[in-house]
Amino acid sequence: MYKLMLVEDEEDVREGILREIDWARHGFEVIETAENGQEAAELFERQVPDVVVTDIRMPFMDGLQLAAWIRQRYEATKIVILTGFDEFEYAQKAVKLHIDEYVLKPYSAQELIDVLAKIKRRIDEEAAEKENVQTLQEHYRRSLPVLREVFLASLVARKLPRREIEEKCRSYDLELAADAYVVSVISMDTGEDTEGAAEASLRASKDTELKRFAVLNIAEEIVEKHRMGRVFLHNDYLVLLTVAGQVQEGEASALKKTLTALEDIRQSIAKYLKFTVTIGVGTVCGDLTDVSYSYKDAVLALDYRGILGSNRIICIDDVETRFVEKLRFDELKEHALIRCLKVGTPQEIQETVDGLFHGIGETQVSFKDYQIYLMEMLTAILKAAKDANVDLDAVLGTDFVPFAELHKFASLQEAKNRILGLCTAIMNSIASQRQYAYKSLVEQAIDYTKSHYHETDISIQKVCSHLHISAGYFSSIFKKEAKMTFVNYLMHIRMEAAKELLRTTDLKAFEIAERVGYAEPNYFSFSFRKHVGVSPKEYRSAAVEGQRG
């Protein structure tokens, strides 16, 4: 069912041509009706129609002005113009407005139905074209290699949720299920002097991208031969993700398999490309969600090239002592915690903190790693509070010394309770500030509108410009706080001001129209009758009678 707006002139209203049609039977729902273009434009704030049927000759804003207004803001809305024979040539000149159909007066209900059926078919075809499965599948197939590489890059760049990883693996036809994973990074050495290298060789080239592509080709061929995983480019490195998929392949086996392939790659590059590479190898991990840690360790291993030299493979486990399991406050945990602090509920913050402390007691981690983990968590909390302009002295007390407390916790449960209390206090403060900010913003908008409602050009855009916020954001909070749309509020205060002037002054209707922000006196009278129920003259007469009584 498509949404339809009818904009009728007085003659059509009298004849009832548009309203006698059973629109639902023909696939349309009439969501709004208006008697002129100005009123129609105001109604767009409530609902955006799929089709507008409008007359040309109307007061206040004619059909072509309305069409221009719609085209500027709602390109997808279809427009049908109702035009008399003497207006047709004038209407056709407005081709730049991209009017969808013209209906020449006088017309029958069936003629209009036929035109709307054509419009409906056009909308259906456009929707079908956008949703054409075959076209999308072909585009998707061609984009698949790029999508895979982007996903693999994001997999090593940050910790991704398990659900997202599984979904992307299914979508991109990637088989990454395994018992062990290792990430290695291959970096081209600079300034090396490979003995016997010919000047015409790739080594002499300054085209870094060409060299990287050549390294990629060699690595892909060797990885395919060893059947060990995926190779892709990320951050100027060639990244190898080892996927040890057999049950019998534990951590030691996965690392051994990786080192064998990497040595083959290193030697082949030196032999065929005449330049050298240094390779960093990260820790072995047993979960695909943790490969970002292995990647960071592999990059860290490359830093030891300055000590150990280039043209070699450097394993992080060889140069740094590693504990059985490292406790990490990763981006995923940080994002979940900050989101809860800003927009979460008490239950959500409880669940998030529970998750942050889950399993720590059963995991073999160093006390140093545990303290760093708490410091990173506390830093994220304080940063979120700072970003939200929370007054920590007011919320937590002037005696609160953030990092000094880390040494006072006698147990894991005590640390968890303290962090939860801290998060709850900051979350409540942020929520209170937001509510206050909403009310303050709406109050400012109301004050500005009350001071400027008499200006004919006042609009939601002008108010938002004054407040330095977007119209979409403003509309949502204004409606939430004021329980009405801004357009309805502006209309309300204009009508109240007009009624006050009608009751207390002898000003003419056109003078009152000007004082309450209407450039067109007739449109003021039209709006007044529509919202008050009587004309300005009738309202004044009733007010005078009431005073006499």
C-alpha cells in the first residue's frame, strides 16, 4: 500500500472527484489531504507520502511551487499535477521539476485511477530494480575478493564479536574454523644490499606497490602449497593468517607449520625478487576472536629488527617472555563499557562489568597484567566521564584518587564492586545531564520562537541554526519534551497571539496576520479557521458578546 497525499482546490473539494475513489482498492492509502500547497508542505513533517496529487492553481503556494519544494527535499516522492487546458502549456514549461504525470481537466475518476496505476507500476519497477537479486548477486560475486580482504584486515585490526565473525565467514564463503591460529607480518627491508642484484631487477625499482604485489604473489603460491591459511595486505604489511584446522594440530604444530612456510617465503623472495624481507610472528591463539592480539604481537616482534637485524624471522615468543594467557582490555570491551556508561541501563552496566571480570580468577595471568587491565578499564571510565563533562568531584567526592585505589583491593570481588559502583554513579550523572540538556535545548527553542514567531521566515531550520544543532536531532527531542512537533507549536503560539489581539484590540485581520508572522492575510484566515474552528471575525464577535454578557 503506497502513501498518497491529495492537495485539492475548492472546486475539487465541492465536486468530490478525488474523494469518491476507493483508493485502497487501487493500492493507495490517503494519509493526508490539504487545500493548498502551504498546508501540504506543513503536513510533510508528519508523514512523507509516496505520491502527491496536486492542483496547480491554489492560494498561498500553488502546485508548481509545491512541486519545487518537494523536489528539493523529497526526491523519491512522485508528483501528479492536475491542470486546466489554459494552464497546461505553463505547467509543461516546468519540466525541470520532473513532474511524473499531468492530468488535464476536466477529468473523470477513471482517468485519474489510470494515471495512478501507471505511477504505481513505475514505483514497483524501481523497487524491483533495486532489489533485483540476480544483479545484486553478480555485483556481490565480483566484489567478494575485496570484501574478504576488508574483513580479514578488520579481523586482525581489532577484536570483533564472534557473531559478526561467523556471519561474515558464511557470507564471504571463508572457512576459518580451526583449533589454532597464528598471525605473521612480512615487511620489506629498506637499504639492503643483496649481493649480485642486477640494476634492472625489481630490487632497483622505487615502485613500492609493485614490490608488495610481487611479494604477495610469491606468498600466495607458497601458502596454497602448504594449505595453511590466508594472505592479504594490511597497513603496508603482507599478513599471513595461519589456520591450523586439524584436531591433532596443537599450538606447537601450528607454529612449526607457520615457520616452515615463512622460511620458504623469505628465501623465495630473496632468490626471485632480489630483495629481502623481515617477518614478525605473533603468539599462537586458540580462538578466532583473539587473532588481533596475535597480529599486534607480530608487529611488535618486527620492532626487534633494530636489535637482531633484518632479513630474518622474529617470533615474539623468542624475544619476550609471555605468560600462559594475557589479560587484555581490548577495543570491543572498551566500546561496550563506554556505550553502557553513555546510554545503558542499570541491568546492562551490571552485565557488562560482570563480563569484564568473568574468568579472571580461573585464568593464569600475572599480577602486573591484572593491574594494567584494571588501569585500562578505569582510564576508559574516566575518559567517558570527561567526554560527557561529568563533575567527578561532585559525583565521586573530592577525596577520590582514581589509580591509588587499585592497590587497596583485597579481592577480585572488591575490585568488581568498586568498578560497578563507579560506573553506576557516572552513568546516572550522564543520564541526568542529558535530560537537563534536552530540557534546556527545548526551553531555548521555545524562548527563541516566542521572541520571533512574528517573523514570516521563522522555521525549524532557522531555530536549529540559532541553536547550532541538526534539524533531525532537534525534531526528535522537541517532540519528546514538548509533546508536539515544532510546526504545531509554532502554529499554537501564533494562534494564541492572534486570539489575544482579536480579543483586546481593534486591529484589522490583515494587521493581526502581519503581527503573528503571516505574509499572506488570506492564508492567516484559512489557518485560523482550520485550527480554531471559526473565522477571525466570528471569533472576535463571540469574544465581544462574552464580555458583554
